[in-house]
Amino acid sequence: MSAIADLDDRCPAATDGEIAVINLESARRRAWERFRGNPSIAGVAEAVVDLERLATQFLGDLDALDRLEAFAAQFACLDDSFRVPLVQAEVASAVHRFADARDHLARAAEMGGPRDAIERHTLAIDQACGVNLGAVLAARRRLAMVDGRLEDLIPLGALLADLERVAEADAVYGQAFYSYDGISPFPLAWVCFQLGMLWGELAPEPDPNQAALWYQRAIAYLPAYVKARVHLAEIYAVQQRLGDAEALLRPALSSGDPEADWRLADVLIAQGRFQEAEGQLDAARRGFNNLLGRHRLAFADHAAEFYAGSGGDCRRALELARANVANRPTRRAINQAEAIAGRCR
Amino acid sequence: MSDHVDGPRSIGDPAADISDLFAFTSPENSARTVLAVCAFPSAGEDAMFSNVVDYAIAVRRVTVAGVGDAARFQPADDEIRFSFRFQALQRDAAGKVHQRGVGTLPGGRQLRLTVNDEHGASTADGDFRVYAGLRSDPFYLAWIASSLEKVPNLLQHDNVLCIVVEFDTRRVLDPEKGSLFGVIAETVPVPQPPGRIGHPPVRIDWIGRPEQTNVRLNNPGLSGVDDIRDLWNQQTPFAISTVLQPLFLQRLKDSFTDWDLRDGKADWTPEALAANANVFLDDFMLFDVAKPITDESYLEIEKSTIDGHPYRTGGGRTIDANVIDILFTWLVNHDREFLQGGATGATKPGLTRFPYLATPNSELQTVTHAVVLDADPGEVWSAIGSFDLSWHPRVARVRLTGTGLGQLRTMETIDGRTIVERLEAIDDQKRSMRYTSIAGMAASHYTGTLDVKPKGRGSVAEWRVQYLANGQPDIAVKTIVSALQKTGLDSLTARFGVPA
């Protein structure tokens, strides 16, 4: 059996992932050029943010977060409209500085920013922080009802998944997947990844085979999808498909995401290749240290998991898990902190 | 900008974003007609066509169905269609990437294509010849449309993906039955097997006359109006939804009223503005193969018909046609006075030989700065001959990875840019180093050299960078490189002084 399956007939067609990644890079660079040419044109700055976030989300391009922060600072010097705090809020959310993001949104509202955009963003922050979830769910359902767009359905599915309403989440994700009428592989890979998470990690009774199928589809749409490779490799590692896990992780190393180094180290350890594993663990430690120095809140949960496990630093793990809970007290964050506290006691 | 970046859905997959459409008589053979469609604005040098999109050009015979304020053009139901599909990327034995495709021609004949094959592909009988691949963007826009301020060409050094079709006019179009035609191009997802909750495929983008979306429907001079470009892009060409026609028509009337008053003068009667709206609502580019198609004939068929005269030219659109200025002049002052923007041509003019669109912008650009210093070369080299660039005032932080040749430096500049470069060669005796860019610059084939040579009792430090702009106009890259060089070298002048 191959580590990555082909898409079956029920999967919507999309532009080949290799072409899409090449073309995303072109679009991203073009957005920067347009911004440098005339930053005051509506939509230009916002396009930079959108495309840089795509690069982070799908390609594991974590340098995009630095570019975004520099971009927000630069934009603030060039424009004095409500677009600045809206962009700053997007960037702050991207690095999980949710309190800052709320402040920026409040300023955007004072400056007459569009109510709809501010409300949507506030909703996303509430959901990410696990607050007002009843109201968030009602609002998410309302938005999804309006025109059933994939970008409204996926957050609804994610919220239902967080609430462990697995069957409903599965149905919503299914609707998003099968009703997509575009040709970009990015949204389709995203919903496949979410379904992988649902069945692999969030369901009270996980179904690793179902999760693996969805992760495989995500990678089939987008071979460069680093997070999907990492999550699928974790499943393979548990299933003792260590060669397949390694084959998935090797191409992800060039992204610079330390999680790929960490998971590969675990796979190498399981194969008894301790010397190679040590190199990967060093790379993971350097990577997490570097990221935590620049964007502590954005990587607190993943780094906590690393240090609680192969990273071998319980105290730091607990510190990071607690920082994550303080920043976004979701059920998952609390569970993680409790589990790490238990393990490190 | 023509039809560039004209809606959120097409931005989502830029390879399906149509930028332009052309229709003209072959400069090589007047018995042949050329149709060309371009997509993917600001395409990088590796850009490829989507493998799940039909790129199509459709032609219908048209008759003049009314003149003056009743001007109208009636397309026939029959369609002459050229359709192109491309495959996923393939690698040859050397690892080089290729993309291939198939063109389906009128009558159902198929023609295999290799993307970027300069010679294109021809049918055995020579009736059809097709090219697909990257070319210099033939469009030029040298205005800020919202204020009509003249600026240099905003698309200088840009490239686009193009499909060029040349064919025997008589055998394919049969002009004996009528020589006036309307042409459109569109990008449509290839049909999929029905999903469980599936929608039929929806059109991504289409184009008739350039600027329907970005200038006429989404006139930046209209404030507080909805962006209806994606709605327009999903319409069926030659058959705009009758339910939505009033919406689009009203937008065109509002837009044309605004354009007319941009110079503070009303050059149009309300009836003539309405006639323009009606004609432009039927969005297909008109060309007449029995009359001359020149660089100036774009829109002449529509303009003469609206003005109540018989048209004199073949309309159409050549590669070098100044479509934006022709359009602005018509809309703003009814051809009273030609409105010339800030550029008189695209990056490169069109070619007189197939495939007629100029080669992609691929010249290596060079930026060089040098300063003469009041210090001996050894002293200067000891200050700047380390690969870490820590002497440079614009560099906030540097991280080195590895040692010796192949060493990487990851620099963060004080304005937030992250640049990664690799050391390729260093010679302390000759006081010279060479490096290449890995990331952070929108350029490929990027090589920098820094050296210090004796000059009189002092020395000269020279910094040279060569590159190929990739995804950004050359001027944007040049500005960044030039600023880095100048700031760095100026700091040496301050440090070592200038010989008296």
C-alpha cells in the first residue's frame, strides 16, 4: 500500500497541487508588488495577508508569520484608514495574539470599519478562544445557511468538532467538500485535513483508518501540505508503518516546520536509528526555540507537546501549556495542560 | 486592468484568471486570422496552466441589428469553438518540468501541444497553428483609473500565459456568409462526475471586450457599490441572464455617466449613454475579416455604429493596440481629444511572426553601485569581507547556517524583509565574494558580487547584482536591490571617508 492514495471518483477535481503551489507563489509575490506600488488601493493589503496565510497554512512556511508582522507595521505607516487595524487584527490572530486582535478590531469599529467584517473576525476569535460558544454556534449556523460557502461551512464544522458533535461536524464538512464548485486544491485539502483531525483526534472514539483516508486525500490534493503529512505520519507510526511515516516526513523537512523534525525523530527512534534521531531532535529543539522566541503564543500548544514528549523538558512543557490556556482557554487547551501536568508530576 | 485580476474567485486560482483577448489578421499571411487569449496576470517564469480548466475561445457570426441610439449587434446561435486542456506537470530524465496539452479545434480535430514550444503545433493540412505558453504581457495600463492620473506602465516587465490560434480565415470562418464576428474567451472547470451534493461546474472567468469588468462594471469612480465582477464572470457569454441584465445594464449606465463627467464636461446625451450601455452589455469583441484590422481600429465598429455611421475598419484588437486609451477617450470625451496615458506601448511590442506575442521578459537585470574610499583595500575588505553582512546598516539581524562555501545567511532587514543568500565563492586574496539568493527576493538567477580593488592611494568597493524578476515588475526588485547597495556602500563612505 502506498503512503499517499490517489483521489477517488467522488472527490471533486482541482488543479494539480504542484501547479497550484507554483502559482500561489506567483500570486503572493504579485500581491506584494501591488501593495508596494499603491498600498492605498482597497484589497491590495488584504490580499497580501490572505496569500501569506495560505503559505503558512498549507506550505508550512512559518517565515510568512514574520513577513506578516513586518507587513502590518509597514502598512500602519502608509495608511490611516480602518483598513490598518483590520489588517493588524488579521495578523495578530495569525500569531494567536487574540487580545491584541480584539483591541485592533475595537479600533477598526471606532474608525467606521465594516461591521460585517468586524463581527466575522470577532466570531473567529471567540471560537479560537473557546468563549461564548453558544452564541458562536448560532452565528456560525446562520452564516452557513446564507449561501453554504465552504469558508463558512468549515468553521462551523470545526466548532461542532470541538463540541464533540461528531456526526454533525462530519455532515457539515461533507457538505463543504462535495458542494465546492471552484478549482483550487487549497480549500479541498483544508476540508480533508479537518476531517482527518475530526476522526483522528477530536472524536471521542477515534477512527484512525478514516482519519488516514482524509489525510491521504488532503495530501493527494496538495502534496506540499506539511501539516497533513505530519498528522498522517503520526497515524502510520502508531500502526507501525514506519517506512511510510518516514517517506511522508522527509519531503516536509525543507519547510522548516520543527514538528516534521520532531515526528521524524520519533519514527527513527522507533526504528532504532538513534543517532539520526538525535540530529532531528536537535533540529526540532532549535526550530521550536526559534519560533517561540518570535511567536510564543502561536506555537505554545505544539511546543508544549514536543517538550512533554521527545523534547524532554517537562517544566517548559507545562509552562507553555499554561500560557496557551491563559491565551485561549479551550477544552483542548485545558485537557492538554492537565495531561502534561499529570505526565510531569 | 483589461481583464486582469477581476474577481475573488479568479484570484483564488490565477491560472484561470483571463487577462486579455485579441483578434487580428496574421501579419505573416493576410489570408489567416489570429485569436489569442492570455491568463494569469504577473505570472512567474514557472507558471503553468491549470490542468482542470477548459481554456476556450468561441466565435459567432454577428449582424448589425440597429444603429445610432438603437445600436445593437446580434450574434448567431452557431459557434466556432477552440478549446484547450492541459495536463499535470511531467518531468523528463533530467528532472526538467514540462506541461503538455490538447487543443480541440472546430470540427472536433485534436492537436497536441507542448507548453512553451516556441514553434507551436500545426495540423497536417496547415489550416491551424497553435502556441501555448509564457509571453510578455502585451497589455499596458498607465493610468490610475480612479483619478485619471498618468503613471508609467503598471505592467512593465510582467508576463502572462497565452494561447495563440492562427487559422485559414476562408476555410474556418467562411466569410462569404457574413464577415463580421464576435469573439469571447472563457475558462470553465472541466466537467466532473456528479458528487453526492454536487453543483454543476461554474465558469471561472470570461472576456469579450477588454475592461468590461475592471473599468466598465467596477468603475473605481463609483463609490459604495457592490463588486459584481464575479457575478458577471459566471454569466454565459452570448447569453447573459435575462434576470440579471437590468442589474448589469444599470451599472453600465451609472458607470458611463461617471466616466463622461471625469473631465468635468458632459460629452454624451443620456440616449447615447444608454446606447453605449446596451452595446457593451452584449460583451463580445467585434472583428470583421473583410476590412483592415490595425493598431487603431479597436472599438471602431461599435463607435461608428453608435454614432450612426457604417463602420470602416475590421475592429478587432491587435497585440499593440492601445485599448485602454482608446476606451477612456471614447467614454470620457466621445473622441473629442485623445487621452494618452503615461506609456505608449507595452514592455515589448508584438512580433510580426508567429506566435506574435513577444517573448517572456527574461533578460538578466543588473544593478551596480560603487564607491571610492580613502582606505587601503585590505582595511576595507577586513570590514566587509565577512559573509555575515553585519556591517550593513539596513540589516537588523543575521543568522548563519553552515560554514565555508554553501554557507547560508538569513538576514532580517530593518524594514522587516527576510532574505536568505548562499555563499558561492570567496577569495580573500582578490578581495571578492559571490553569492546567490535562496529566498526573500522576487527574482530568480539572482547573483551578487562584492569586491574591493585598489584605486590610487585608496580603494573602490563595487557591489553588483544580476537577476531575473520573477512575479514582480523589474522596477520593484531593482528599487529594493538598489536601496540595499546604496545604503551599504554609503555607510562605508561615512566610515572610511572619500579621498581628497
